[in-house]
Amino acid sequence: MLSRRILRIKAFKVLYSHAVTGSMNLEEALSRLDRSCESTRDLYLFLLCSMEPLCSEARARIEAARGKFNPTEEDLNPNERFALNAMGRVLLDDPDFQRLVQRKNLSWQQYDMQVRHILDSVLTKPYFARYMEAEKSGLREDAKVFEHIFEQEFEDNPEVEAILEDIFPDCMDELGYALSICCRTLHDLGEGKPWQLPELYISDAVLKRDPNADVSSDKQFVHKLLRAAFAGYEAYFARVCEATPEWDSDRLFSTDMAIIALALAEVETFPDIPVRVSINEWVEIAKCYGSPKSSSFVNGLVDRLVKNNKTINKQI
């Protein structure tokens, strides 16, 4: 489930927190890293939990309309396609899914107002009108409309962001990634496949399909990366200060320094990863988390420090 890019970002967030506070030891850092990884999968589970509440709200509205003092013909004979959407039940009836979300206490029950607002938005969308009016119906169609809902109703939604910030504060910028995993799950459910909990690390998923596959452990990768950056942080900071004498050390942004430390740690710790691949990865992360000039600063400085390090025995 978690790509190496996501794992690098999680390592960065932990190291950045250490750089800012200085109050975290290595064991605490690794524990926080593991919790952050698990939180992304919990976010995925929480998003899937929204399907039945949305269908339930649609059913409640139908029943309320039928109970009017003077209901219309449409009130009495409504289009119930979405209210009876199979995706709303498929996970509710899955004992493994239900045991897991109950153990993790993942529920939309206290967010009924937000569910109503999401459904209000869904009802106005062309994709929903096409779904409700289509002649063909079935699992695929039921799954597809929820793919549209996840793609269009959850990102850039202030109410959803407020919920997630409260529950998953370390994963706010991974919403789009988690939604993409939800859509893959919906595609499989639409094909009639049973739900399966995604492996937390992509390498584990590959090995599950092929035990003889030549893949390295993603968990070992990110743990080893954080250990190396954590242990060498002060030395990396000194090297950066030495290489940038025109910069006051107090002016080195903690974000840039954490990224540079991780980039150097990756280059020096993983001989099988090409130098340019490592640098490019951290430059991309700097574009997202640093200042406007961070990516060029990280790119140039790490490249220079790597070339000056004669102990690195791999192609630059």
C-alpha cells in the first residue's frame, strides 16, 4: 500500500519533528514512524466506512418523503438505486472488515451532519444523475458511482479535512493517495472480488503474490533510512554548514536540513539505489514541503556533497 515516496515523506516528518524539538530519541522516532504508516491504512479504512452512512442517509430521506402529510407520486415511488447501492452493504456484511474497524474504533456515526452535506453535493452532480438514470445496473455500476464520490467529494472539502485533521493529523496530505487505494478496492469489489486488507508495505504485497520475488523490504528500507539520518544528523548539519559558509547556521530551515540529511543518508546507506534516483526523490519532496527555493538548494547542495564524498563507491 505505501510507496517508497510516501515512506520517505513519513521519515522526513519524523526527522523534522526531531530537528525542531530535539526531544525525541531513536526508539521514539521509529515508533512514531510505524504509527504514521499504520495511520495511512486506517485513513483508507475510515474512508471506506463512509459508504454505508451515505446510503443510509439516502434511505432516511426516502422514508421521510414517504411520510409526508401529502406525498407526491415521486415521494411514494422514488428511485432507490443509490439508497440500495450494494457497496453500502458489501463491507457492512464483511465480518473481517467489521471486526477491524470496530477494533480501531473507526466510524462516521458522530459525523452525520457532514455525511448529509456530502450527499447534498453528490445529488447535484452529473455523474450521479447518469448513474440514477442508466438502464444497466449492478455491482460495477454501484462501485463506479462511489469511485466518482471519492474522487470528487472528499478532496478539497473543508468539512472532511476538519474531520481528518482531528483523527489523522499525520496523514492530511495523504488523502488523495488513500482515496486512490479506495478506488482500487471499489474496482475489485465491482468485479465481485472479496475485500482484502491491503498489505501495509508494497514489498509485502509483492511477496504475498510471489514468495520468490526479488524485492527488498520497504519496512526495513524506511527504518534503516531513518536510523541513518537520525544517527548522522549532527554530522550532516556540520557538513552543510561547512559547504555553505555564506549561510548563518540559524538560517538553515529545519525542513531543508531534514531533507538534506535524509538524502545524504540514503545515498550513503543504500548502495543499490542510484545516486540520481535518491537525489531526485528528495528534490521532489522539497518542492512539496520546503520553501520556493528549497528544491534547487537541496539539489545543488546534495549533489556537491555527494561528489566530494570519496567514500561513496557507486555511480554519481
